[in-house]
Amino acid sequence: MSTLLSTPKCTIYKPPVSPQIITPSIFLAGSIEQNAAERWQADLTLKLSDLPIVIFNPRRDKWDGDLKQDISNPDFKEQVD
């Protein structure tokens, strides 16, 4: 199971990892459109990292910006799901 960051109190998960929901947790919902949406998730993650929570960050470290954004595309569907 990969994590972006793990401190004694906070763990952050990014796709494609799909762990069981652990509480308390926070999902960083919002636009993740690569190279268009502000990259606010990293800043918020650092601000919350001293809390005893699990953070689910939907922004992938590696993403193909040329990927056809259509639900028929399995890679795009995995990201959305």
C-alpha cells in the first residue's frame, strides 16, 4: 500500500491505492484537472498532517494529460471511480 506521506498522526493515500475507509478521514474533493486546476491538495495536506486522520488525495503523482477524458476509457474510469 503506497502513501504519499505518513507521520505518527496522519496518513495520505493517492490513487491507485484503494484502502478500506478508515475514520476519521477526509477526501480532498475538487478539481484535479492536470495543469489547469490549482494544486491546493499538497498545501492542505501539509497543514493537516499533524492531525490523527487519514487523507484521501485524488490527485495522482503521474497522470497522462493527453488521456481521453471519457468514461469509456478504462484509465479515466479508474480515476473517476
